[in-house]
Amino acid sequence: MACTTSNRFVVETEEPPAADWDAGFVARQSDGRHTYFEYTGWLELPAGDTREHRLLRLGNGMRVLCISDPQARQSAAALAVRAGSTSDPREYPGMAHALEHMLFLGTRTHPGEHDFEAYLTQYGGYTNASTTATTTHYRLSVNNAGLAGALTRFAGFFVEPLLDAQAIARELLAVESERLADAQSDTQRRAHIVSSTYCPMHAYAQFAGGSLASLQGSADRRGVELRDAMAAFFAREYAGDAMALAVIGGAGVAELVAMAVDAFSAVPRRTLAPARIAGHPLCDRKLGTVVRYQTVGARHDVTLVFALPRAAHAYAANACKYVETLVGGAHAGALGTVLRELGWISAVEVAAPLAGSRLPGVLCVSLAATPVGFARHEELVQYVFAYLRMLRAHGAQAWHFGEVQRTLQLEFYHGERAAPVAAAIALACQLGCPHLRAEHAVSGTRLLYKFDAPGIEALLTLLEPENYRLYLGAREFDDADALPCVDPHLGVAYGETPLPRRLTSEAELAAAPLEHANRLQFPQPNPYIPANVPTCTLQAPAPDNAGNNANDTDDVFQAPVLVRHDPLCELWLRTLPSTGGAMARSSITVGIAPSCVHATARGQALLGLAAWALEHAAAAHLGLARAAGIAWHVWVADHTLCVRVRGHAHLPDILEQTLATLSALDIGDREFAQLQGRALRAAECMRTASPRELVGWQQHCMRAEPRWHFAHCAQELAR
């Protein structure tokens, strides 16, 4: 797919060759007489991870990682193919998504539309899939006894799918249903309007989800069978050398390897190299513009989108991660901290390009504005650029990079192990990166391997006023003519106009009088991040018979023990078995149940406001703790205010500071009005939520007596 778009700030350089996946691989042959190549080098693994790992490359080019976990009660597999919505034919927007649906509906060997689902149900499993801009990934979870049969059936998706024409017609109704649901989701509306208003010739701008009109309607207009177009897309994009597979199970590693090799070697190899997507979605004529769009709920979004170059080869340094921690930080003087203290926003999010992505990148800074803040959106933009100027003035700081690096090391080497299906998805997706080195097959993009000061500073220079686009989302705008266009896919009303020079000129932005600009600060060293993180050495594959026996492992499902029970409190303790060389992790949860809360809906609503107020008041020390990888969460459940801290160290100190903050909590009239407005806007958004979200909220409200519905609480707050 070609595009002639250009961006005068982003200079695309020739990517280095893909990583060497030949060196260190030795040819093997399975019992099914399939040739494959096994990696005999070193793998970087989490500390204390005694599971056996095998990294393979099949004869068709597919990358495969098998992990034997004797403690696993459930097995999982995930396959990622480098074909997402940006691979869609221009004539058929949504083709990748529609094909994702169709692969579940029968193969030549197992032709029944529900055969795969029925098999997984028989063995206590489930399956699902997702399509992103660059990747479609499929996953399954099944108990250990059913894994072999599940993998055989799963592999059939990618070898001999039926793609039955009648099934396609029925499944397009499901695609259409998803489109209608997305039209009522403000998160999906924003994502869609951001991409659809890019340069129209770029692959990013295509309608990713698809619909009856974009698929069947397009085929009808061309006088072709949609089934034929889908089969051609499958043949072009779905090939072994564009796929990566991760398998995690309780069987021995040799058995897992045999299952994977014999099941997936039949996937054909691609004969043509994938086309490079040229140009940039934020071309010159899209820079310096503002897109206003209509939301469904009572929310106010201010999003700045910056153009970045592709950086698939730069995952080892990942300059975006460094910048992301600063722009989205929660330290004293951080952008989000200052704007929250002013009452202008409730949250800031930074979405950086995925490390290893092969497409041109964009960095999004999204501010969830309050009504007061949205009315001053130009000042919000000015504060963003004032903060970026401050970051550029400081340059790339090695000590801050070290903190980010050690935080990631804490999570990778000593973090909690993810559930098998979640781990398989993450591994399969990162294995698909062409530039991923074999020894990083497990650690992948979860670590930072080197400090690239010039790369960080070059990235900061791209975050300038002439290289961005602004998106403003609200249900209503003062200007009745602000939204003259209607998106044909989700029906989003929007308008696109040039930004005023005062928001695109560095000189004018620097001269803008900002009353609180002196409060913006670079972070200080974080006392919660350890000076050194124990890391494991690179691990070589163990012999096939060296795995642990599942019967010899400790039982991780033991019940907690009640160690205190009196009128003041209950205290339960659960000690987990040692994880070898990993640093010990702890989790502390405190539930506070005020006796008066449940009596009225207003009491329940006020408890929710108190939780938000506590989170805001404790932000000074919690921001540092969260940046150090310490999880902190406050929520209301069953008429109880709950606080949880989880991490490797400092938990008692953090909990003590949190409870002291709660004890001294003093909510003034101004802050109460802000919290009240936030709660009422959230309740208003629930009125337009999807049925699934509404059911979830209803279940939440019915867990404890008396059962106060969120609508009752909103009515009490509105009085």
C-alpha cells in the first residue's frame, strides 16, 4: 500500500536489517517428520523462573515459544499475525476484522461452525481474538488435558479455513453490531475520529472495524463475491513467516514442542515480502489543525497528537518510554499534578507508539478535562508546551533513565506472574517484531537495555508546536457551526479548522503569560525506587528431563489464615511459597466500613466522593510510589472504602501515610463541587453505556444490602 504523504519534521531513515534468527538455531526433526530449528543460546528470564522455555523457528518461518509450567492448572496458546487494519485492501475497510471473526467458524477437518468452541467447553476453556492496526491475535485457554486437541484444531484456522459464504453473511451482522456499539462508546469514537481524520491516503485513516456497507456493500458494487476477496486477503497476509506463536502448559517442554511443531508446520510460507507503508498519517497539511468532535456522554477531551518516525528497530532504547514517564508522571510539579490541583483536569494519559511497531508513530497526550478546564483548553495546550520546553531544557537525564530502567526491571524480574493466557498474548505479540533479538524473546519490550541520550533529545525536539494536531471532544460546543461534517461509519459529528497561530508558534507560546508555569518541575529522585535491582543471568535451555514435577511443587491455592478477630477488626494472612531468586512481593488490603454509609443512597454516594478525594489528597506520595511500580488503589465495594497497596517494599509506610491522609481529610466547598460534578458526569455517561457495562454496574450495585443503584446515588448528589 503506497502513500505519497510527507511530514517535514519526521525524517524517515532506512531501517536496519531484521534481527538474526539463524545464528544459534540448530535443525531438529519432530516425530511427525517436520523440520524445525531450536534456539540453543541464552534467554533472559525473570528471577526465580524455573519453568522450561524452548524458542523455535519452524520451517515456514513461524516463531514459536513453548513454556512448560508444572504448576499450571490451565494451558494457553496465542498466535499473532502481522496483519491488522492497516493491511486492509482499500476497497474493503474492516477486512482484517471480519476475517478474524470467520476463522472460528469451521475448517475442512472440523467443519462445524461451533466445533472449536464445543471442544474448548468440554475441557473447561474459552477462546477470543482481537484486531489492532498492525496485528491480529488469537488466543485460547484450556485445561492441560485438552491442549493437544485444541492446538490441532487451532492450527486449522491458519491452514484450511472454510470461509463459508453463508457464514460470512451471518457473521457480518456481528461486525455490524460491534460498529453500532462503538458508535455509543466515547472511547471508540475518539479513537476512530483521530484515525479517520488523518491523511486520507494513509493506511491509518481506513475504517478499522468494518461494517456491512464497507464489506458486503463494497463487494456488491464491484460485482465480486466477498468470500473470494476474503480468501485472497487470507492467502496474501496469513503465512507462517508473518506469525508468532506462544504456548504455555503443564506438559513437559518436549511434549509442548512436539504439539506446536506438528500442528503449525502446515501453515504456508509467504512468497512475497509485505509492502512497506510509506508516508506519515500526520502529513504537513494535517499539522496545525484542530478537530472538534461530538461525544455521547458528558465528557471533555483535549488531546494533542504529535508525529513521530517509525522505530521498530529501537526497542532496546525506547526513547518514548522515557518521555512517557515524564509527560504522564504524577510527581510534585508534574503536568498532570499541577493541572489537577487547578481543577482543570481529572487525569492525563500518554499513549506512545508500541515498541517494535513497524508503522510511523504518533504520541498522544490526552487530558480528561473538567468543564472549567475545557473552557480554557487553550491554556491547557499552553501548559503542555511549557512543560515540554522545561523537559527539553533539562535534556536527557541518565539518572532518570536509570530509575525508569530499574522500575521495569522490578516488574519483569520480580513481578507477579501473569495468567497463562495473558502471558501468551503478550509473548506472541512481541515475538512478531522483526527486530527482536532471539535472547530477548521473553524479556522483549518489557525492559530498557541501553541509554540513548541523543535519541531522547531528538524525540523531545519533535514535540513542538508546529508538529502536532489538536482534538477537542465534547457533547456541545458554543459555536453552532463547529461540527459541519458527519463521519459515515460511526456517525460522529466533527469539524476541522486551522489552529490559531498563538497555538502553533513556539515564540508566541513561550511568551504566553501562565500564572502557574513556575509550578512545573522536573522530577526529583524517587525514594521508592531501589538503587539496585537484582537481575537474573541469561538462562540456557535445560535438558528435556530437567523440569520440575508438578507433584513436588508447593500448593499456591492454600487458604488464608485468620490471625485476629475482634470488634475492631479482622486480620487475615496468606503466605505464598518462595519464588526462588525473585524479590518477595506483598499485598495489603484494608477495608473500612463506616456504619452510617449504607443507611442512605446519599451516604453511599458521599463515600464514593471520599474515595476520589483521598486519591487526590494522597497524590503527592502516591505518584512517586506508583512510578516505582508500587500499586495503590482505592475503591468502594459493598458499602466499604477499600485501600490496597502491592509491591516489593515500603508498603507499611505507604499504607500509614494513606490512612493518615484519610484521617486528616478536609474537603472544601470548591473541591466538593468538583467531585460532585465528576460523579454526575460519570452517572450521565452510564446512561449511554453499552448493555454489558450497564449489567456490570447493576451487579456491582446488588452485591450488598441495601442495594443502592448508581442512579439513586446520582439523584441524591444532584440535590
